Amino acid sequence: PRHKCGNQKSCPPNYFAFKIISGAANVVGPSICFDDRILMSSVKNNIGRGLNIALVNGTDGNLLKTGAFDMYSG
């Protein structure tokens, strides 16, 4: 059976599924999946160099904000 975000197991009731994949240099970009929705990816063109963060409401799972923090340039 298919599980949310491509995980190996289903989450218990009242829990959100998520999967974070780090990038590989500048060849493969990172991606963040939350409750079977891709929040950030190179396809959505909303990732950047450094730390990529998605802020999600912990009660209803709605995406509030995304951002990237460039740790190389300070």
C-alpha cells in the first residue's frame, strides 16, 4: 500500500506524515513533503541555497510560510 509522502509506514491517527530530503550540492535540490503535499522543491521553484524551512500550523497542517537562509554568505 502507498503511504503519505512515500514513507514506509503509516502514521498513527491524529499525527501528520512528513518527509524531508536534503539536496546533493547543486545537482539535486531538497524537498519537504507534509501530509502528502510537497511544500518545497526545485519543481515548485521555492528552495534556496542553505537551510530551507517550512512553517506549518501544528493544529490543522496548513502551510504558513516558507523561507531559505543562506548560511554561506552569512
